[in-house]
Amino acid sequence: MSTWAYFSHSDLNRIPDSPSLDNALILPVNGGKCYVEKDKISGNFRPVLLRSDDVACLREGGGVPAEGGGSEGGTLIWLGEVKGKRYFALEVSNLEGFQPPINTELHRVNLIAPSLEDGLEAALMATAVGKGSWHQNTKFCAKCGSKTYPLKIGSSRKCSNQDCGKSYFPRVDPAVIVLVTCKNHALLGRQGRWKTGRYSCIAGFVELGERLEDGLLREVLEETGVKVNPKTIRYVSSQPWPFPQSLMVGYQAEAHASPDNQLPDILVDLQELEDAQWVSREDLKRVMNGKQPKISPDFHIPGKHSLAWHLINSWLSAPATT
């Protein structure tokens, strides 16, 4: 599987199937985090995959609400089917009697992404925490305040008030991420909470009433003071991002050069970024080849699991401009 689609998987059939747990594998999630096992040799993570017999509250028929209502407890969520294997998530935040297997850890999927071994498992985990978080945050009807309950194997929720009956469906938070270039330099920024030396492409959430392209133009100008030429915006790829339910839409674009044909000045919005810089193609090539860049000894970019890495790699693979 191509890492361009990390956190997604083209072979995963997401069309809802039977709620039967026979021969199914279940990923327990808790408050936007996933239970994982750490390999003692490689240090990589894999998700905990349980069968219904492994979960006492499922085996005994208690805790998980039935379709159309039921007692408070966990929420069973359909993830998909691949090559005859059926996968579910189980949101266990409010599930009495659930005991995770020994020697397991609870982690946010986006933070352990570089240490996940399998592309399908990464996709299952991202879907599980995204939908699990949505269920946790949609327990009550926004219209009348009554409790909601899950339907269609966790694909939706419905208000329990018969006079209301409003339906709710999982939502995706769209965000744009763009590699802005000018004169063989790339515009990269960093947030203060990131690891020292890490820089990435400019990104931000799209606001109501905006096209994706409008959000791109606004975010770059807002965070760095750099104006992008709208005619140069080019879509590259997209990626689910478990933060917990975002969709990153990736672009490349070119900035307007300054009046004297130099790199545009950067004016950082310190409420959004700690720093932003124009980084040369040569320095980024050195980083990609595992060599120390001239810009700073600790300068680095996100790993291959990220869309940012692929945007940068795609630009470096194209001929340099004159």
C-alpha cells in the first residue's frame, strides 16, 4: 500500500454489514485514544484486536446498547471488511466491566504514527478513534438536549425524544496543507509545541463559506504574511488525520515574488506559529538524504507517514525552476 494513503486503505470496504460479531475483530478505543501493544524488539506499535469472546461484557450480552436505544455503555462501531475479515471498534469510555489486555498502552494515533507497522491497521485505528470520539461528543441532541442513541452499527445517532427525533451523522473537519514555493525555496513553519527543529508545510482548517482554495490563501497570508498566486494552486493528494476526525487536503502553490524579484518577506503571526522560514531546495534535499542541513543542525521535517513529507518530496522530485 502506498504511504500516500496513510491512515486510509483502498481495500477497506466501509459499506455497513451485519452487526454480528462472529469471527469479527474488535479495536477498543477510549476517549480518542487506541489501545496498542508495543513490540519489545522493534519498538513499533500494533492495535489491540479482540474477539467478542475476549470481551466479557460482550460475551455476557451486557453493556453495549442495542440498535435503537438500550442502556448506557460502550458503542459498537462498524469499521469495514477486508478479505473476509470484519472489523469493529468498541468505544469503552463508559463501558463497565471492560478490562484491556495486560501489557497494553493507550495512545493517540497521530502521535505514534511513525511507529505503526501496518497500513491497514493504521487506517482502522484512525477510523476507530475518529468515530469513537464523535460518538462521545454526540451523546445529547443539540436541538432539544435529550440523549441520543447509536444506529446502523455506529454509523449514526438519533435523538431519543420522539417529538424531536433528529438524526446525527459523523462529520469530517476539512483542513488544507500547502507547500508554498518561490525561487527554489519552500515556505515552512513551526509551532512552539513541536519537537525542537521540526518545520512543516503551512496548514489550517477551512472556515464556513470558504472554498478549499480560499482557505489556503487565507491561512498562508494570515500565518506568514506571504501572498500566494491563486493561479498556481495545484491539488496533490489528501489524507485522513486522526486529530481526531480531520481530512487534510494537500496542495502545492507558488508565492508572488517581491517587487525586486526576491523572496517575499515573512511576517509571522506569533499566535499561530513560533517561526516560519524560506528553506532552500538544497537544504531539503540534504534532509531527505539523511544529511545535516546548513540552515540548522536540528532542522527536520515530518516523517513519511505525513502528507507534508510527500508534498515536499514531490516538489524535490520535479525539476528546479530557474
